[in-house]
Amino acid sequence: MHKHYFKFVIFAFLLLGCAVKTPAVTEEKTAQLSSLLQSLHHSIPQSEAMHLSKDIFYQTRVLTEAFELTSPPLFHNFLVTIGVREKGLCYHWSDALYVSLSQKKYDAFEFHLAGAHIGEYFYEHNALVVVAKGGKVEEGIIIDPWRDSGVLYFSKVEDDLDYVWTHRPLRGCH
């Protein structure tokens, strides 16, 4: 009996000890993303790029809380797999961001899903890509809050040294 109690206490400690605080959003990071978004095309208004940047950071914060995120991401995946957490796998993030942002009116931007190591169970990774209206995914910006446990990673697709991204137009979102 004591053995089971001890295992439960250790497991509970791990869960509580790895909880992620809602990431703080700085004006500097918001401005950096806004500038990167605006760099997608010369016709993108600064105000729309800033609005999208703020929206992406806001949605990341909302999802971090909704998914009851723990760190590191692979540990959170384990918790989802065993049923301790309901959501928080990388495709949950990309789908939720895609749905949320697609429902809003952004005249200068489009949103796409991308994947890396597609079909490789332990290595597959999914993220959102923002492109200028009519732009190519390869020229877009990767939006990935999963890889750093709710701290938003963003970069040009071509500058992401961790993954080689493939457009996933037929994957769909739920």
C-alpha cells in the first residue's frame, strides 16, 4: 500500500513541478513578429501586421491555459497520450491557431498548416504558417508555440534550422 502511495506522490509532484506559467508577452516580441509579418510583402499595412502579431500571442496564451500545459513538450504529449491532459499535441496547437485566425478578417494574410517528418510517429511535428495573401508556404513564417512549451517560436520557414517544413493543404482541421 505504501509503495502505491509513494508512486502517486512522485507522479503528482512531477505534474505540479512541470506546470507552465502563462508566457509573458513583451512589446518587443510583439513588434518583432509584426515586423517579420510585414516583411512578407511590401503592401502589408503595419497596423494589420501588428494586429495579427498581438492576436497570435493572445491565442498562444489562451491555448497555454486551455491545454493546462506542462513542460517539456514531449512530457505533455505523454500526459495527453495517457489521458491526464485532453489536448496539447503539436497538431492541436496548429489546428486551433488555424481555425481561430482563419475566422477573422485579415486582408493581407493567409494561414496554412505545415508538417515536418510526416508519418514518423515520434518525430512528426506540425505548425501554422502565415503567408502574404497569395504567397507560398515556403516563403511564409512558422508559428510554433508547442516546441518551447507555450513560448511562441516564430521565424521565416527557410530560417527554421530545427525542421524542414512541408505544406499540408489536405490535412484539414478539427
